[in-house]
Amino acid sequence: MGSAIKKIGVFTSGGDSPGMNAAIRSVVRTCAYLKVDCVGIYRGYQGMIEGDFKPMDARSVNNIINKGGTILKSARCDDFRSAEGRKRAHEQLKKEGIDAFVVIGGDGSFTGAMIFNQEFDFPVIGIPGTIDNDIFGTTFTLGFDTALNTVVEAIDKIRDTASSHNRLFFVEVMGRDVGHIALNAGVGAGAEEILIPEENLGLDRLLESLKRSKKSGKSSSIVIVAEGDKTGKNVFQLKEYVEEHLPIYDVRVSVLGHMQRGGSPSCYDRVLASRMGVKAVESILEGKTNLMVGVSDNKLILTPINKAIKGHTKIDKELIRVSEIMTT
Ligand code: F6P
């Protein structure tokens, strides 16, 4: 390919997610295949500012497709928010001869990339990597599918003990601003109630639903709560609230936390990461920039990064309805 781009940098940034390594592998191997140099940038934008670079070839990414986390490490970087920090990063990239970069991360990472592109006319392409699935322009982000499987597996185990003791469990899952993990894992794990930021059904409704559930003969219950839910109470306060208003329930709380971000990626995430990495490198070499690779109807698409950042992902109303029917 007769592209002006001869060396591509790749890095992971923000919260890690399963599938990031598979995406790094894909970017590195696509570069090797197309005979373009590739450089790994360690610790996201922080490493870029500090010139923490390492040339990578096809063999640098052996045996990582199955690994959680990110071999390039990740960081949230305050220095990159300043013009001075970005100038230093640009100088480091130029010194290393890097002509373009692929950033694997979420909306904060993409915002940094977009500003950098505007300031230095530097080619950038994003690959969405976050378990939250909260990026516009893609039906799935890398790590979402794996996180769902992790959550469902954990809740299956919680269900065993909940059922043995006739207990009600509040299970908190990740999702700072969105309820995609809660809703999908809730349906997949058969939760009685799902509390998500997008719909505040109110505490009265929760009590009504729990009462109904008891009356219908259910002896144990699982309520999934997205960490960003809007009831105004966290899981521990919800426990107290229910104990106070429905003393018939023996309530426990389980916060799944960062275990949701780890683990070996699912086959879906590995395949998606492999596809996205190829698309990212090919797009850069075709002269495209300031875009994010996404998937829609199982086809890879490109969305302007500013749209990916500003757009809102919609919660699946149909799935909410399914969940309501399933809790009969
Ligand atoms: O990766 C996104 C996310 O998992 C959010 O759901 C959560 O609020 C956040 O990361 C926590 O990240 P950290 O503990 O790394 O700040």
C-alpha cells in the first residue's frame, strides 16, 4: 500500500476490559502483515508523554489472545488533559517516528484522541474497549460479552446460596452511567428485579414487586443493581430499606466489583477484537482518521469519534419488557 503512514502506535487507555490484548495482537499482526512498523505505547497517554515505547512485531503478541487485562498496561492520565502534556506527547511520537495511533479504550480515551487530532492533525483511530458497552456507534464494545458471562456465572452461584437460605440478594454490578450489564446479565441470570440508571422505577415499585414475588410462592430473589442506578440508595441502603419495610425478607448484599473487568475474553470478544484491529489499521493506511471502529448488524462500521463520544447508547426497551414477563 502506498500510504504515507509507515509507523503506527497502539495503546490501551482508561479502564481495562477483556479483549484488549486480542485487539493489540490484531493491530500488531495487521501491521506486520502489511509491512508497516508498529510500536506499543505503555500506560496509555501517560506512557506517550513519557516516551514509554516498545517496537512490536508479530512475535511480540504470542499467547495473549486468551489473556485478560492489557499487556501494554492502562492508565487514566491527567497530564494529557493539558495542552502542555499533549505537546510533550506529540514531541515523543515525532521523535519515535510514529505517524498515527490506534487507541483502545472508552469515551475519555477517545476525547483525548480527538483533541490531539485537532491540535496536531495527527491521524487517530479508536477501538471501543470497555465492559460498560456505553459507546455510541457500536452494538458491542470489547469486553462487554465477557463481563456478562462473568456476572451471570457469579449470580448463578449466588442463586444457589440464596435459594438454600430463602434469601433476597442485592447484587451490584458495574455500569457507572448505563445499565447494559445489569439488564443483560439480569435477564441471563433470571433476576427478579433490575435497577438501572436509565429507568428509575422508584422504591415503592421495588417493594410491590418483592411482595408479589413472595406471594407468588418464590422463596428467594435476586435483585441486580447497576452501580449508577437512580433510586438514590446504594445496595447497602437498599438492603436496610427492604429489611425495614418488608421484614419477612432475609437480605444480603454482594458487590461484584472489579472481578467483572478481568478474566479470559469470550470467543465473541476475541473475534470482534481481531476484526476491529484489522479494520483500524487498514483504515489508517487508507488515510482515514478521527474515526472509531464499531460493529452493527455484525458488519464493521466507522463512526466519527466526536459522535461516538457525544452520542448516547440506548437501553433495549424490548429486553426490559422480556425481563418483566420473565419475572411473573
Ligand atoms: O470500565 C468502566 C468501569 O467498569 C465502570 O463501570 C466503573 O464505574 C469504573 O470502570 C471503575 O473504574 P476504576 O475503578 O478503574 O476507576
